[in-house]
Amino acid sequence: MTALRRNSTGLLAWLAGIVFFLPIAWMALTSFHSESDAATNPPSFTAALTLDGYREFFGAGGGASPWPALINSTVASVASTLLVLLLAFPAAYALSINRVRKWTDVLFFFLSTKMLPVVAGLLPIYLFAKNAGMLDNIWLLVVLYTSMNLPIAVWMMQSFLAEIPVAVIEAAKVDGAPLPTILARVVAPISLPGIAATALICFIFSWNELLFARVLTGVVAETAPVFLTGFITSQGLFLAKVCAASLVVSLPVLAAGFAAQDKLVQGLSLGAVK
């Protein structure tokens, strides 16, 4: 009975994985079709394959080059993720190991900042950016993405650091190690899987963000998701180009997730409630 239950659970897991993977496989297949074949209903699985969609995306057809947008997304995502980690790590230490007074209230305050809908703060941020001359500036997005991801990072890292044995930190204090040394050489290596999981989540959220990037940027600071929406038009066929562009834009996130998959699993299990 136990073996049957185990096999049934494994089969369900595989079925769930296939269901989630099918849209990605469909998008990848459609990206290699011509626009006329991609628009057929029902779709044809035996249609001729072509790279026209990717040529259009990379500007071979006379369109704009995607590289500035991809570079802007990389700068905004990586810089904001590094800033989030630098700010969230000591804050999580103060809320999990060396707990400050009313640390639960502090955690609730961080969580409450995510209760306001993003669109509700769009107009004030736009007016501030306009008056400060920060419109179409990639560093404005870095600041915004840092502030948006910081509460999530603090909550995640607080749960990760709470699993670290206090005896290890007390031993470092007995040896006379200062706080920066404890954080860098004791706490950080132990919590590395949790840090990797937090960094990956923040990177994904920053890379996929569209609303602020769409409103606050123009040509100079345009990000990859904003560039992607430019392929959707009211005239003509665009499905194959959109699928090709979506696949290329998704590759950095997929590559980061694949590279950090072992640390991600360890990090998520490290912060689990036991």
C-alpha cells in the first residue's frame, strides 16, 4: 500500500509538471513557425519551421535592437537584487538571531508595505520622478525594485536565519569575533542556500516587472518586458514574433533558476516549518 501511494504521488507530480511545462513547449514550438502557420486554428504540428520570428526580434528585419532593453533589465535586476541582499541580511539577523524588541511588530510592518496595490502608488511615484528629473532613468527602477522586494527578502531570510544553531554564533562571540565577521564568516556561509533562494526570487520579480517600467521609462531605460509588448499590434500577425521574443526574454530567468536549483531547494527546505 505504501509503494502504491508513493508511485501514485510520483505520477501526480509528473502529470503536474507536464501540465505546467506544456504552455512553455507550445510557445517554443510556435516561435519557430511562420506568422501564417502560427495563426492557424487548429494549429498545425507539421508546419515548416523557420527562424523569422527570432530574426524580427533581434532586429534583422529592420526593427529596433533588443540589446539595450536586455541590458537595462539586467542592470536593474542584478543591482536591485544585490541591494536587497545587503539590506535584508542584517535586518533578518536582527529579527531572527539577535532579536530586537517587538520584532514581530517589525515583521508585520514589512508585510504591511505589500498590502497597498502597486497601481495605487503609481501616480505619486510618477509625479516625484517627473519633478526630480528621473523619468526614463534605469536607476529609478533600481530603487523601486529594491523597495518592492525588500519586505519579501526580509521575511524569507528571517525564516532561513532562524534555523541556524545559536550555539555556533555564541561560540564565535566567545572567540572575540566582531559582528561583521560573524555575519560574513559564520552566518552567511551557513545560510547560503537561503540567500540564493531569496536572490533568485528577487531577480525574477525584478526581471518580470512591467507596470513601473512601462510608465516610468521611454527609450533610454526601456526594459525587456516593455520591449516585448511592442510586438503586439492592432494590425497584422504577431503571434510567432511574440513567442520568439517571450522565449528569449525568459531565458535569463530560466538559466538563473537552473544554475541555482540545488541551492533553491535547500533554501526553501531550510526555512520550512518543522
